Amino acid sequence: MKQEVQKALAENKQAVIIMRHAHRLPFQAGSLGNDVAITSEGKQLANRLGRQLASFPIHCIETSSVLRCMQTAQSIIDCLVLSNSSR
């Protein structure tokens, strides 16, 4: 993924990244699981992605209102901010 984004930026193009939420806890059968959180492993993976994306110009992050999606996005944002503030 990183090479494709770098290539798009080098060609002065924008890149859109669509992703799914990080690893989540299990939820009950028959439930949509909208209130199910991400696992600690999921948070670590989202943090790692945030650090990897920190070198790219991020203009917008959108998420659904599902808890695990919001947590994934927040973990990415937290690492984007931390990585960029240390430069």
C-alpha cells in the first residue's frame, strides 16, 4: 500500500484509502455488535498504521458511528498527531 500511495503523491494525485475496523472483540449471535470494542491487538495495529501514514498528507478521516470503527479511527489519528508533533 505504501508504494502505491507514494506513487500517487509523486504524480500529484490524491489517494483514497478505505479500510475496515481493527480486530474486535466477539459479539453475540444475532447482534449487529455496534457497541463491540476493538481488542488491544486491534489498537496496536491501528496505532502502527497511524505511524505509517504520518508521512503522508492526510486531509480527511471519516468513520461510521459504530464503536469499533470510531476507536480504530481515533487510534490512527492519535498516532498521526504524535508522529507529526515530534518532527
